[in-house]
Amino acid sequence: MTRRILCPTDFSRNAQNAIDYAIALFKKEKCVFYILNTYQVDAYTLELTFTNTLEESKKKSTDGLQIVSEWVTADKAVHHEFHTVSERGNLIDTMKNMVDKHDIDMVIMGTKGAADSRMEIYGSQTVLAMEEVRSCPVLAIPANTTYTKIKEIAFPTDYRTTFKRHEFQSLVDIAKISKSSIKVLIVLPKDEMLDADQINNQNLLKDYFEGLDYSFHTIINKDVQSAINVFIQSSGSNMIAFMNRRHHFFKMILSRPMVKNLGYYSAIPVLALHDFRR
């Protein structure tokens, strides 16, 4: 099977790092990588100025992609194929179109762009991509996070929605490729137990993860975010996965005000899974 990976870039160091991570993660897998750069031009200019600016922006995009192409193909694996794409338009909309057009299996991108801010762990485009690109999973790579063998993937859940097998395919694939364990985690208030529906959904995960190294963990705590933080720090997880259903658990975790305070997101990749194609 050939995997089809979309890697958006704004030519920042973080974007380059995310592409490096994608290539290393799927080093032994047959893959087609689409490296995308988008550009926009302010329409509120004189026609001649607009035309000149458009041409300059297009040239900057194609020249930048040429440099990226030379860099990624310099020592590429024979089973890796690369395509560069320069498009005028909004990044998120262009990504959605490319995911559909090229049947993309996963988007892998950096957490911040050229407009880097030390006050925010996640840039606005990354958060938008995780929320809006719903036809495939999105894997976000924090700045300065280089690829190391994935030994453990944390998967927080509340077991409140019925799972579907295909929603976990990317998580299962990464676990198999990396020979990593999956730690399924739920945070419960004191004296609360799993109900019948939650137990049923937990049993579905047992079926989906058959043949993998997985385990279930319960933490008693009122504060979900701090409990997850402590679990990841103590267990040494080097990737975290969420099932991102609209207006649900993931949106609460990655809300813009809160993400600034979640230190573990600055160090490990985050895989946003979706209830796509349902």
C-alpha cells in the first residue's frame, strides 16, 4: 500500500522539521509526499501593483518549493516520491481540496509557522487544521521536536461516543510501524465508575487494538488537563492521540486559551483523529 502524505510548508524551520519527521516516521514505508505552499495577495491595490505582487508571490512560492524539493530528494529512499504544489489561496481550504483530490491519508505539519510566537505552543493555522481538515488525521509536530522511535502513544478518551474501526487506522498503523504501545487513559471524578455504554466502547477498542501492545488506565482527578499532563510526564509517552469529534473532548483540550498552559504539547507530536467519511 502506498501512503499519501500532505505536508504544508511556509518555509519556516518548524515546517521543515515537520517534513523531516514525516519522512523519518515512514522511512520504511512506500509513500507519496505532497509538499504544499500557499500564498495570498491583498486585492486592495492598483491593478498593476496587484499583478506585480501576484507574480512576486508566485515566484517566491515556487522558488521556495524548489529549495525544499532539492533538500528532501538529496538522500531520499527509493520508495519515497515527492511532489511540490504551489497554490494561491487560503491554506485550510487548499488543504481540504488536496486531501480530497489526492486521497490523502494523513496531514503532517508543524505547530507554528513563520510568525512564531513564544507565547503560544500552537499557531492558529495548526489549530484550524486540526478542527477543519476532517477527511483524514492531522499529525502536528512541535517546534524543535526531532524524530525518535515512538515507544508509547497516549490516547485519552471519555468512552462517551461509539468508536468506528476505520477511525483508528492511522493510530494502529503508527503503533505497528513503530512497534509502540498504546496507553488508553480516562480521567474520572472520585467515586465514579464506567457505565455500561462506556464499558462497551472500551471493549470495542480491545477489538480494534488486537495484536498490539495496549493497556487501559484510569486516573481519579477532577482536572482532566492536569491529570493527562501528569500521566504523560510520568509514563514517558512520546506521542498523544485524540479522537476529535466536533464540539467535544478535543476542542476542550486544545482551546486557544488553554493550549498555552499545556506544557507537554510543546514536546511531543499530537495526532488528531476524526470521525471522517461517515
